Amino acid sequence: MKRATMIGFVLLAATAWGTVVASTPDVVEEGATATEPADRVTRPDSAAVPTVGGCAVFPADNPWNQDISTLPLHPRSDQIIAKIQSIGGDNLHPDFGENPKYGIPYVVVDADQLSVPITYDAYGDESDPGPFPIPLDARVEGVPGATSGDRHVIAVQRETCELFELFAARQTSAGWTAASGARFDLGSNTLRPLGWTSADAAGLPILPGLVRYDEVAAGEINHAIRVTMSQTQRGYILPATHFASSSTDPDLPPMGLRLRLRADADLTRLSGQALVIAEAMQRYGLIVADNGSNWFFQGSHDPGWDDDNLNQLKDIPGSSFEVVDTGPVRS
């Protein structure tokens, strides 16, 4: 995760991590009145909510799980896509595959999993305090033993249906040290306080945006997909709550920007895993969640991935996407 120095971020809460609620199309700060129109499209009743470890990954009306295929275009869609492409946009790139060095791992633990201390050494004032039920042998993102990189660690707890995520994590003798960390109630649409980060630069959870092998093998992805961009704007669109840039260029993508593979994109040359993923990009889209290489989207670590098949997606240019209007940019 690449983070920039935060300049004048908005902090609406300093104690509880759940003070901003997104259970309706327009998120309203406590004590405020919604003034923006409710124009999001709800999921059809037939659509299945994603699940991990027997837990629904957020309610059906959560932004991650919303069908955006008919939402209106952002008024600056053309300009934003052109800007991304002008700064090394290129084509889609799956940031996961057969190589175990790639992909973001996660672990599912039982309700009686031992909780261990979490020590923060960078963004503790915007992190949720431990202890977290993350096993000391949980797999860390990246090359085993590496001391650089994002080094995310993710755990989902059965029964309680809570999600725990760490950024730049290092195992200690009794727990974990990390740059930042967050816990999410998977049964709630509650967001982090505005201005707060998470284990991701955008203040978003990571797990809901991962392409997972089990869902692709089943033939359908029912959620948006996490994507990175090399340059971002000083602002965020809910459900993101944090920015990582000082640029005010309106054509740079803010955190939380929703991108959709155009309906007229030719998918007839795709097959297998690549086709399932591309269809999800048309229906649920991508959410900008971090600074990184343009159009790199993330998936779980799994030996079932087929690189030859996934590589079909590398032929889809960023210009095949459009920007969806899901709300104003906040800073």
C-alpha cells in the first residue's frame, strides 16, 4: 500500500470505528440530513450474497454487492479514463495467479480462535485496537520472509462473522505488529470514520474485493473487484473513507471510484476463469482501493488459478472501461 502524507483530512469520530452508516444509498453522518438522491440499483432477489466461512460478506445492499450495470455514467467519465491511460494506463492485469508470491491470502478461523495482541507502529490512531483472532502462523501476503511490500494478513471468524485485516504485518513472539489494521462486522453496512484508513489506503476492507477461486470455479462473482491506480486524487467516494494523495486534479481517480467494463466490450474471445471475471466487471465493476500499478486487480492466493486462462484479461485495455456515478468526492 502506498500512502501519501494526509493533508487536512476530515475526522468525524475518534473513538468508535462505526460512526458513519451506509445502510441506505446515501451515507449520512450522525445528526445530519441526507440531501443527495437515492439512485443506486439494488441487487435482484435471485442474486446470491458472497459468503466466506459460512458468513455473508456484507448485506445484499452493501456497495460491494450492488449491481451497477445500469447506473448512470459519471459526467467526467471520458476525461478520467483518458487521464488514467495517459499516465501508463495500459491494460487489465490480474495481480494473482499460479505463482504463490502473488495474490492476497486469507484464513478462516473458528469462534474460539485465540485472540492475540496487535501493536501499531504507523497509523495506530486510525486503527482498531486488538486483540485480533489472527493465528500466529497465518499466511502473510508476498514472498515468505520478505520485509517489504504490503504484507496484508486477513482473517474471517466463523459464527461472529467478523473480518480482521492488517497492513505491513510482522509476526512477533506473542502477536502481530502492523502499520495499520481494521475490524469489520460482515453483517453491517457501517463504514469507518471519515478520514480513517484501514489495512487499505482507501479505508475499505480488502477481502470483499478479492477475486476468489471458489466463486470463479462456481461460475459467478457477485461483488465488485479491488483495483489499484498509480496516481489518485485527494479525495474519496463512499464507501471509501480515506485518500492517499495531495493532488486536486479532478480527472485523477479518487479512492472509491467505481469503474465498469463497458456493455459493448467484446467478451466472445474469453473463456473459463477470464470470462467469469470479465462478466463481473460489467455487472459489479471495479473499486479503486489503493495506489499501485494501473489496472492491477487483486485476487486470493490459490493454486487453482490458471495463468494461461487469466492472461486473456491482459488484452482488455483500460479504455474499455467507463466511470460510474456513485456519489460526490469528499475530502
